[in-house]
Amino acid sequence: MKPVSITAMALACLLGAAQVALANQITPISSRDWQQDQLVQYRWKADSVPPDWMQRAINGAAADSNRSRRSKAARLGQRDGSDSWVAYAAELPTTAAIAYASRNAPETFKVWLRTHGHVFDWGVLRWCQFFDSAPNGCFDARTAALHEFGHVQGLGHTSVGPPDSIMYTTSLQKPKAGYDQRDFGACDVAALQTRYELLTASTAVSTCLSLGTSLSFAASATSFVTGGSVTFTAGLKIADGVAHTRLAGDPLSGRTVLLQRRPVGGTTWTTHGQMQTAAAEGSYRLAVSPDGTYEWRAFFAAPANEGLKGSGSAVIRVTRQTGSGSCQSGCVS
Amino acid sequence: MRSRAPKEHHIPRPGTRPPAILLARRLGPTTVLLLMAAVAFAVSPLPSGAGPAVTPADCLVVASPSGEEHGFAGTSMTVEAVLSRRGEQIGRRLEVRTQRGTSISVALASDSFVGEPRGGRVLYAQRSPTGGSEIRALSLDSGCNARLMELQDVVRSVLESPADGSLFVHTVVGAERHDGGVTRINPAAGSAEQVVPPFVPAADFGRVYATQLAWAADGQTLAVQSCGAESCVTRLLAPDGNLLTYDTPHGAYVGLTDDTLIAFAADHGRPAELLAIDRRTGIARVVADEVFEAELSTAGPPSLLIETPAGRHEVLP
């Protein structure tokens, strides 16, 4: 595998650091949780069944929530007879909203979407999905429903606008940027991940976070004879000391973990190759046939597309045995 | 009942109004047509789609004496949205069953208002054919439906004074539907004056979604709550005309005692914190966390009946 220059990795680190700018603006989230991956289903409220176009928007939003949660937040789906419900109604618990949510996790939730044509002080509510060709000034019902499902998940409002959050205080009207956003924003996902953990060990950590990582590192042998091979293994996880304790220690799979070496006593690391994902979550391995004695480490550069900090492992010296002397403990050939 | 001590929720920043105390500008009633005096309590034809015609002799829709707070026994009233087959709200329908057993159905525009039954009648308002609004009264006794007055602006809500029968009317103005303030109209005296100036939202408040009028328990102080998408501003009009503005962030209005304004926290859905805002200082404290519904009772010492995930219970404001 072609070695990668340290300069490139330093640049990657800098790019990773740039992501930190979003940190600390994580969407607020309630402490009252659903269970991890809990399937929460809703029905249409009997006397307030949404019209077809609104049902499609709501079910689309549930799918958007499931797809973009990137965490073990609740999974949503529509099923007749469920305890939770969604209503299409002129009257909501508040007079000042186009849609509304009430949650009683981990039991039930209620969501209301206001009727198309309802009149507020400022004017008439128009849902874009009502039209074949949506006019400017309409609200996207699917985005509004996703916003309400965000409340169902426990998310509160934030001053961070789209695309970083769909929980922006004010619903946006066409054609403002983000009026029809289909995914939770990075800072929404950050909140869900800190509350519910990553969906899988391979799930990308939100760029709205900036989590430390740690790398464990081991070698199958610390000395070898010429022609022999050594297998290095590494374990990448979220650092134990991160503030978001629910994520602390969680393994990270599918990342780029590099095996690096330097001459004994040297200061410059050279990448020998990328370690391959092993079977266990967060594990990586690479077998090499060293051509000399080196110090080795595993290295994880802060990725540009994730809210993770880089880390390097402890250093292991692997020595080439010279001459015909008997192989000592840990030798491979 | 919750036992933990209330916590401080918000302290106004030094140098800011905590709440601002503003004198209501007693403006001339520029938006009120003086039609009002002439048509007050007069009979007028029912709007299209309204209930059965009534004879003028029956149709004196005056409020019953004070103490008749909620209408007559045996009556009922519902307001429902009227939807097209595609689910568009194309109007509203006011259904009333009178004490005499008559069922009345009144077709309303979507941009309309229906008040709570009071004094044996229901006040409602809707757009008039001239582009303004008309305020009407429907008797829960006879079913009589009379036009009280017509205004040039769009009437969003009406509240009757329990003290003298004056109507406090909130309007929006012009094509942009800016807040038009609250005008007090005294049909008996033939007078009209703006008692609460138009609400001018701060830049970060956004547009006004809804405005609610409500009386304090004493029936003397009028609460005018203007709500945007994120939070509300509540203005209290004292009997002497003083206007207090409470812009401590809060949400939906619950009630008003002599000392406190009860409201939900700025609305992020429910459950939400329930706040008691000191009427003198504007400082809010949390009365209860995670409240779904709240109702203020002022029949005796003020108390709050709240619904939380733990069930329904009573707390003191």
C-alpha cells in the first residue's frame, strides 16, 4: 500500500479541527427518553384524519426521521390501532403554531398539523403539498412533520438554522433555503447520538460534536527474523472521558486507521498502510513483513466528515533479529 | 402535589425593562366606523348560510345580568372547521342548541372569531361583504342572531367587559395584516377608543400568529397576549388605562392572579414548564416541570390544576 505523507494527515487534522466550530450548539434535548431503537407507531386520529397528501407527507417524514436519525433514537411508523396518533386539525393546543407535538415518552405521543387554509393573525396557512405546483409562501408539510417528530424524539428548538438543524424556531416558507429539508441536521443528530448512542459502530459521528478518540494497539510479536511477518491490531473507540457519557467508550468501526512506523529514535512517522476492519467492533488489523527494526503505532486522523478528534496509539518497537542466534520470546519467522 | 421549591427561571437583564411599563396611548378609534352607535343591538339580516330567520321582536340579544357567566343551562355550542374534499379549510361552522331547543347552524368564513358563551349569548365576528368585519351576537335563549357593529378592519377577537358590557376588539390592519391593537367599544355610550396600541414585534419575534384576550379573575384587568412562533408577549391593561408589557420569554397564557401571570414556558411542544411571572417585577419562576395542561382556578385562593406525566394534581401559583 502506498505510504501517505504526514503533511496530508496534518491537513486532515486541520480539517477535522474546523468541524469543531459547530460544537456546543447541539440541539437541546429532553431527558425523558424512548428506549433505544424503540418502535413507536402512530395512527391517524379518528376525527382528524389527514387528507391523502398530508398522510404522504407525514409518513415521508417518519421515513426521513428513521433514515437520518443516525442513532438509536425511536423508530417511527404508521399503523392503525396504535396508541400514539397524528391529527390534522384546525384547533391545536396552542394558537400560535402550524404544527405541534406532545410526548409522553416512553409511552405515547401526539402530533397535530394545522388545516390548510387556517387563518392566523399574519394570514392564511398554505401547505406546499396541497398544490400541484407549490407557490412561494407555502410551508412544506413533510419538513414540518419531521420537525414535530424531532420534538417527539425529545429535541427542543434551537437558533441554529438549516441545514445544521431542522429544529429552527421558525418554520421556513418556500423559497427560503431549507424550507423543504428532509433530514435531521448535524446538530439534531448530535443530540440524538449523545442521548441514544450511535446506530452502529460504523455510523458517522455528527460534525456538530467534537469527541475525543482513543486507540489501543498491539503486535503479534515484538521481534522477527527476516522474511517473517507481524500482525498489528488496533482498537478505536470514543474516549472514555468525553462529556457525553453515553457515548464514552463506544467502538468506532469502518474508520481509516493507519499503521505508521518510524526508525528507532526518529521523530517522523511514515504511514505503512491502512489497517483493515476486523470482525470485532472497533477493531482493525494489518499483517506486515517488516524490513528492519522500527517503532510502530496506529494513527487515526480527525476525519473531515465526522465530529471526531484524531488520536494516536502507544508505540511498540518491533525488532529484527540478526544473525543465526536462536529466536527469543515473541519472535516470528 | 409537587414539593420542591420553585426555581428562578429568568431574571431580566440589568438596564432592560423588566417588564417595560408603558402608558397606553389613548388613541382615537381610527378604525372603527361610527356605524357602531347606530347599529348597536339592532337587528340585521342573517348572513348567508346562517340559521333560521328570527323576527325583529325576538331579536334583542343583550347580555344577561352579571353572574350569568357561561350561558344558559341546557344549551350547547360547538365550532368546527369546514373542510373541502381535499382537506382545505374553507370555513367554520358554529352550531348552537338554544335553551328553547332550537338548533342553529351559522356558516362562518375561515377568518372568523367565536367567543365563549357568556351572559346567555355568544359573540362572533367574521369578514363582512364590504371587506371589513362585523361583530354579531347569537342568543342562547332565543337563537336570535343580531349584528352589533361593523368595522373597517379585520376583527380577530372580541371580549366583553363583565363590568359594563363594553367590547374589547382586537383587529389586524391592511393587506399585511399588521396588528391593529385593541379598541374598546361601548355600544351603550356610542364611544370607541383604542386602549391597547398595536403590537410591534421585535426583530427576533417574527410574525404574530395569534392574539388572545382574557380577563383577570377580578374582571378588571385585560390580558392581551401576542404570540409568535417561539414565544409570546403579554400586555396587561389595568382599569385605569395603564399598560404593563411582559416580555420575559413565555408561551401560552393560562391565567392571571392579583400577583402573577401564569403561562407556559416559551413553547417547544408539551410537556413544558409552567411559569409564574411576577406582575411587579416581570421575573418568572417555574411552578412545575413537564406540564401538559394547566387550568387556573380563582374561585377561592388561586390554585392551578395541572396535568403531568404523573397525573393530574393541584399546585399553588
